[in-house]
Amino acid sequence: MPIVGMQFSKIVVEKFAPVKGKIQVNNNVALKDVEKTDMIMGTSKQNALKFHFEFTAKYEPKIADITLTGFITFFEKPETVKEIADGWKKDKKIPKETMSNILNTVLARCNVEAMILSREVNLPPPIPLPKIQVK
């Protein structure tokens, strides 16, 4: 399944309190919607899908929230596009392999973006970074 793009539509960083004490960061990604769309490729129209997502990083106890929303666009054979779109409309489900690919791509991009945003507002990174121990 070729993912052809990812775009953010909303980026929100809210800091409610200074960073102190023990902090826990809970990351989550959710698929909010799937829609069929047409992409123009040269002179032809191709069927594609947009997977709308929301990524959140919540710093507890109530220190900050980072929220990123957007969508991933990918091409697939017309019958596969129809099958995935129909499955989503019917019971909000998509094939496991497709879901895994979409969510892993979203997590990879959003974790990097959230790390940059956390630095801008003086928060610890939302994912643990590797540490070196000198012996």
C-alpha cells in the first residue's frame, strides 16, 4: 500500500503547569475517519483514501497536552479502495495490515513532531531518548 503523503491540519501545544516532580507521558493515536478521494496524476484521476488521525501526548499530572491532527493519503487498486471505504462506513473497521501500516506511519511522524514541539515549550520529550552510561 503506497502512502503518498501525510499532512497536519491542526497542531496544539498547551502547557498548564511548570515541569516538576515525576511526570508520566501517555501517547495515543486514533483513527478518526476514512474517506475516498480522487487524486489527479498527470491527465488521469486515481482513487485514493484519506485516513484522518489524532495523535495526543498527555503529560500527567496535568502539566501539558500536545495534539496533532491530520491525514494520510494513499493509493491502492480501485476495488481495494472501495472495500476499505465500505468496511469503514459499515463498522469502523479496516484490514489489520492496512491499520498497522497507517498507525505506524502516523506514530513515526507525530513522535518526531511532538519531540520538536516539546522542546519549544520547555517540556521533556514525549518519548524516552536513549541514554549513554559511561563505565
